Amino acid sequence: MDYSQAHILARAIRESQEYKTYHALKDTVYADATQAALIKEYKKLQITVQVAMMSGKQADAEDMQRFTALNTLLFSKSEVRDFMLAEMQLQTAVADIMKIVTEAADIDLELPGMGN
């Protein structure tokens, strides 16, 4: 298989506005060590809460309380909120690309119990 088209796609992603916006905001937000640590903790808790919900369990009350508090704190800062939204937009674009590629390859990546 020739991977040259994959490299063209990678370059197109790096040249996209979503990528540029995300990385510019990331550099700004992560320059503050405290802010960076809070974002990392938020993402860790987000995964913990999502995994619990996906498995049909109740998330730990302490984790939920901390997640909610971090969510409120982080999204109250405009530069952090803009960064998190830019990250979601880039993730959505990459997920869309993955969907197109996996459909072209006729690969089923759905998790059991997660399909339509």
C-alpha cells in the first residue's frame, strides 16, 4: 500500500485552522503550570466518569464532585474554555476522518453494545 496520500492528509490536518487554533491556544494555556495541572486532572476525571457511565455504573461521588468543580473553574476562564472548545473541534474533525477511512476499509470499530 502506498502511504503518500496518508502523508498528504497529515499535512492537510496540520495546515487546518482547527489544528492551528488548537495548538496556539494549547501553548498559551499550558504555559501556566497550575492551569496545565488542572486541565490534566480534569481530563483524567472526565475519562473516569465516562468509563463508569459507559459501563452502566454510578461514578464515584468524590470524583463527580471534583470533576464538576474543575469544570466550573476551567470553563470560567475564557482562554481555557476556548482551548477546550478548540480541542473538541479538532477531535471531532479527526474522528470524522477516522470514520471515513474505516468505512473505506470496511472495518467495524464499534464497541459491543455501543452501536445503533
